Amino acid sequence: MSRLKVLVVATAGLAAALGITVLERTEWGRRLSRRTARRVARLARYESGRLEGLRYHLAGRSPDPSVTDALLADRVRSSLGPLEHRLEIPRVHVTACGHDVTLHGELDSPWHADQVVEAVAKVPGVARVQSRLRVGPLRAENRPPHAPARRRAG
């Protein structure tokens, strides 16, 4: 590397260090610095988890299908959470006995019920899904807080 390039890189590094030092002396600079550090740390944790999941799948591993009833019910609830949020449906109650899962709750559409049953059937360890989901207009206390009220036809 030529002397000119070394001088330019050194000058740029010194300017960056001086700029950070000046920023740290102001209140908004300290807040900006802390906020940026928190964002970088959060992004690093997120990407680390994604990399761990990728390694898990590339190794050909999958969740153990022989688990306790409580753990299987937790797996099902975890897989239903994002679906319930995306479809804006109330929480579905889940019970597990052996490898059989029973679903209870109220939904406003048969399509939503089908989506829930399909999602549960894909969870590792679930052998059979018994749906006791009631389809019909949702009562006010079962409606998610962000879902609009629907009028009954009649």
C-alpha cells in the first residue's frame, strides 16, 4: 500500500474517532450511540438464531415427535400464534392426549377452521386432530380487540 493510501486511511480513521468523541459529548449523541448499539446487538442476536436454525435444518434434524402432552400442546400453541394473528381470529384452546390434539374455540369462518386444523396437523408429533371449533358469528367477548364488529344477517 502506498504512503498516500496509508495516510488517507489513517486520516479517515482519526476523523471517525474524533466524530464519535464529539458526538458522545452531546446528550443526543449519547442517545444516538446507545440506540445504535442496541439495534446492532438485537440484529446480531436475531441473525445468530437464524444461523442456528439453518444449521439445524441443513443437518437434517427435526423436532422429536415423542414428547409429553404438555410439550406437544405448547408446540401446537406456538405454531398457531402467528396464524391467529395473521387471520385476526380469537385464541384457539389446545389440549393434547397422547399424540391426539383437540381444538376448542369459536371462529367466524369455515375457511379459518380449515386453516387452523391444517396448521396443527403439520406440527411434529401430532397424529390426529380433533376439531371442536364452532363456526359462526363471534360474540363480542371472543372477538380479538383489533377486529371490527360484524352484524348478524337477519
